[in-house]
Amino acid sequence: MKIIKDSVHDHIQVDGVARDLLDTPAVQRLRHISQLGTVSVVYPSANHTRFEHSLGVYHLACEALEQLGVEGKRAERVRAGALLHDVGHGPFSHNLESLTYRRTGRYHDDVHDLLADGAVGDVLRAHDLEPAAVADLVAGEGRFGQLVSGELDVDRMDYLVRDAHHTGVPYGTIDHGRLVRELTFANGELVLDEGNVQTAESLLVARALMNPTVYSHSVARISKAMLRRASERLLEAPATALDAETLQRMDDPDLIVALRSCDATSEFSRRLDHRDLFKRAVWAEIDDVPGGIIESDHGTIREFEREIAAAADVDPEHVILDVPSRPSMTESTSRVMVNGEIRRLDQQSPLVEALRAAQYSQWRLGVYSPPALRDRVGRAAVDTLGLDIDGALVSDVRNGLDATLDQFLEDG
């Protein structure tokens, strides 16, 4: 048995298969992958890692299993899945996932190969656990996969509290103790027991508040877009001979060194190192953006960037178009027991529609460029993309009170 002091859950007791998995290279690698990627450029204390988050998820999984009365090998399988759920993450967590997925066809939760091979596979088999079954749990499959990866999973319960703690914002604070205590199974579905509509709503509200404040903060989005562009250039540079599979297995320091060492990415690396970031040339609401742009694939977005650069007469590398996917709210499908019936939260709670409307209003398309070029790039982007906004707003935002607000938002 091992006792670990945690900043969120106090003391975490690790034993059984989890104790043996703890010191495997795959799990220790998570010490060098930041939980929030580039968010630390906005919130300097947000330097927590996937390793401590994985310990927190393991801890909450243990509490949930005890509450649900699950024991034996089935419980050990879930504990292993909870501790290992993030071993597939690449450097800077989710920031580069879309880039590596386009080249590998795998997201971070596709860990079957990782769990089957090497020290992790050896440990699982030594505890009479089938690696494929544990990998299925990580992917959210089966009855107990819902606990590891689902609408009411312990992953979400830990990262909201942990991210709020390390950024210093109060919005992610939830009663994770009550959430765990009220979990139950009904007809094979993981649900919150009677009297917990408000408990489920707390998850929804916390996520809705953390998204614009932390996860999608404008400066975090700009730095993430710059990191993604630099990493794409790194993969395309002939001198590096680096493929996406290798990039996925790097940790944060590995990638930083690679970006600094490559001529094609050294300028992006310098900007990221010195926080000399691109600025917003355009920040457009969803109703001002033609629908076809929002659904554009990566190739089309890159073509838009080239057209904007040509219209502005700037280097294409000085234009980044950042198009988020349409707003979604996974937590709204959480199940709660109401009068003996299983009901989806969005069918029960009047808060859901209000939060969806807020999420819709917070959505922004971004066009980023170096500060000296953003007026030219902004006007070119409005014309090229057919945005339904006054082009003057793009440049005039730098004047008067608007400039003060703009700088406040960008500097966090």
C-alpha cells in the first residue's frame, strides 16, 4: 500500500493493481504532461499534470465502487482503468489531439495497444486482468465503462475541482462527495438517485462556467492554435523525419525541445516561450459566421487562411483561423431518478436550455495574427469569409474603452 498526499483529495491510498501500475513508464510519463495545456499562459498556477489528475480519478473511482458495493476482480479492473484512462494523451493534453487524429485515426482513449504491451500489460496480466477489458473501460464501454468515461464519470468530477483549484477560479467547485455517494445503477445505466436533479445541475453549471473562463479563454485559444500550427509544421519538416505516432508518445518537454530545434518552427517556439503571442484580428459570434465555415474540414480552413493572407498581402504563416465546433453540452444527457423513473437531465431541468443559450452566445470564431498585422488581416478575413459584421469594428476595437476591454480579456 502507498499513501500519496494530494492537493485536492488530501490523502489517496493506492494499493492492489494500481500500486503496481503507478511506477510503470506509461503512468510516470503523465508527470510531464500538463493537464490544461497552454492555459498556464493565462493562469500561471495551472501547472498541474495528468499524473495527479489520474490519481484523483482513481481515488474517486475507489469511493464510487465502495458506494456501489462492487468488489473483487471487477473492482480491480475499474481501478486500473481509472488510473490508466489518460495514458494515451499526447503532449499538452488535448491541444494537439485533432492534429494527431488526422494522421493516426486514434484519440487519446484508444489505448488497447498501449495497455497490451510493455510494463503495463505485464502488471495487468500479473493481476489476472485482461488488458483489452481494461482498455474497453477507458473507452467507456460496458456497464462500468460509464463510471470511467461517461456523462457521470469520475474523470469529470476530478478535473473540474482540480482545474478550479489550480487556476484559482471558483467556478468548477462541485460537491463531488455527494455526486459519488448518490451514484447508482438502474436498468444497467449509471444514474444519480432520487432527489439529485440539483446535484446533476451542479456539474452542468460548473462546466458551463469553466469553459469560457478557463478552457476556452481567448488567450489560451490563441496559444493553443499557435502550438498546433507549430506542431503541424514540425511534422511536415523533412529534416525532422517525425511522424504523428512518435509525436503522440512525446511528453511536453520533448515537444518543446523539438520545436526549438527545428528551423521551420523556431519562430513559433520563440513566441510561445516568450509569450509573444498573436492577437485577435477577428472575434466573431456564431450568428455572424456562414454555416459552411463552421463545418469546414482542416484542408478548407487552411485554404481560407491562404486566401486571407493573400488578400492582406502577408505571409500565410501570419494568419491562423480558429473555428470551434458547434456548441455541445454532453453533461445535459446525464440520467437522474425522478419519481422512480430514469430521466435525462435536459428533459427535467429548466436550467439546461438557459445554459445552452449562454454557450451559444459565448461561441467565437477567431482569426489571429501578429499585433502589427491584425488590422490588415482582420479586414481581409471579414471579406474573405463573408462575415456579417462591420469591418470597421475589427480595427476600431483598439480605440477607447474597447481597447481597454480587449487588452484585459487577452491578458487574462
